[in-house]
Amino acid sequence: MKSFLSLVLLLCFGISIGQNEVELDWYNTAEMELGGKVKASTSNPYQRFPDSMQNLVRKRVWELSKNPSGVYVDFETDASRVIVKYVVNGPLQFPHMPATGVSGVDLYLSQDNTWKWLKGRYQFQDTISYHYRLKDTVNGIKHNLRLYLPLYNTVSYMEIGVDKDSFFRNVPVNNQAPIVIYGTSITQGACSGRPGTTWTTFLSQKIDIPVFNYGFSGNGKLEKEVINYLSQLEAEVFVLDCLANFNPGQSLDAEEAKKRLIKSVEALRKLNPETPIVLTDHAGYPYGEVYNPEKKKYQLLNKANREAFEFLERKGYRDIYLLENEDLGLDQDDFIDGVHPNDAGMKKYAEAYGRLLLKIVN
């Protein structure tokens, strides 16, 4: 009898959901203008690199570029609810990072010149869904919303549903020159709890300038193919934050980091003679305080960063800036696994960048 009742309730619940979704108008985000990335025709509309890069970069870099970290959809609606449904191609979560960060989305509402986070009810299944109730927030008034896409998963399909016959419009992207950031897993978003709590998202909201996220987990190695591509972008500032992916065991020691930093700045400067460039230190490992080999490793990398900076200054390069380990100021409570920041660490990271970049752009 209990099994029969459970089946009836499940069927009723399924019918209810089906009826609710029939009462919605659905919009395919693949047909919308997306922010946080270059406007380009791509085989996957959410990927960060254009298709032309596939045969130029290593396979792993190309695969990571399909993760839409920092990519978002701006839209306007007067609906009382918003439902986001989508499909991803990779694992939903990692041992050190929750599904809400790896595969989740994040919705924000523009209010009083700030972005206000909206809580969503989510389900992680073959098709992921997020349900947002806006009735008490929107009250029939048109509001601007921003939907941030997953940090570490490739989206194959995504649609936004709103109340049937309600107003919906994809808001055009801000064409202001972005801050272009080339980095590691920390830039891509590890280990944020949500897409909205990465340091790059915190930063873009703080300084109100678009940010293009070119963080590649384990693969931010200052490679010339990536630098050559970035040098062709019109940027407000270039940021090189790749030292965490330099490892002597991979023939990427501090001396190699120094060489690549200098070559990267020279290549960026060739096409961008006046664009500021930031060289960022390794944020450090908190366990380095008790395990000296790790501390020595990042100290040598940061020494190489300063030496590259000073060499470039002597060569006459101007508008080159150094963001040092002490400026970032992360401590043992700001990490998930001793390598990747938690949300609190991400906020510190963003605040350090904000202090420097606000001086640069102003």
C-alpha cells in the first residue's frame, strides 16, 4: 500500500512539474549575446576560445577553454519566476569542490547599483535545473538579471524559462575594453562554492569593468600561443597570474618562469604599447610554514617574478605593475586544500586586485 501511494505521489509530482513548465516561455541561451568572452562564431557558443585556437594550443588547454568560467548572460524580465535548465558533459563535482561550483550557475539582480545574489532551488541530475522565485522581488517591474555559467564543466545546452507571456529580453553586452586575465585553476575558479564567488567575479563587480577569464586549471603556463592570442584583444589591463602552475618537476622552474614572463610582456607590448600589464606573485601555500620545501618553491617563483619586473623596467618598459604575495595576504584559513582558495580567500584575492587596478585604470 505504501509503495502504491508513493508511486501515485511521484506521478502527481511529475505531472505538476510538467504543467508548471508548460506555463513557461523558454529561451535558448546559445542564441543570446554572452558576456565575459570575445564575440566570435564558435562550435560551442559558451567556450572561451574561438575555434581557430583548437589547433594552436595543447589539447588540455583547448578542453579547459570549453568550461565557461566568467561567461554570463544578461537579461531583463518582469516574470515572477526564472528556471534555468541545462546539460553538462563532465563530472558534476570534485573531491575538493562542490557541484554548485563545478557545475552550478549563479543568478544576480541589479539593484541600487550593485549586484544582489538570488537563492535558487537546484537539482543536479542528467539535466540540471535551478528554480528562482522572484515574485516578491520583481513585483511586475522589469529588472536586469545576470546569470553566471559553470566554472569547471562544459555546457552543451542551456535554456531560461520565465512565466508565459511575461517580458524577456537579452540585454546587450557592455563593449568596454575588459581586464584580460591569464591564469591557473585559481583564476578559473577553484575552489569557489559558486560561480559568483570567484575572485574574478568579485573583481568585475567591484570595479565595474568587464573581465575575460583565461584561467586554465593546471595549464596556465605562459605559453606563447595563448599570449599571442591575448595580445590581439583590446584590453584595459593585461594580468599574468600563472606562477602557481610552474613546477620544477615539469621543467618549469623559477628561471623558466622568469624567461616566460619577460617574453610574454614583450609579446603583449608589441601590439599594445600603452596597455598596463600586471605580474602577479604566487599566493603561497599555508603549509609552507611547516614544510619548508614548499615555501622555498613559491619564494623562488616570486623572486623570479620581481626579477622579471625589474628587468623590464630597466629595459624601459612602463606601466608594468607587480602584485606581491604580501598584497594578496592569504593565510591558512583562506584555503580549501592548501592550494586553492575558499570563498573568503577569493574575496581577499579580489580585494588586492581591486586596490591595484583602481589605481591603474583611474
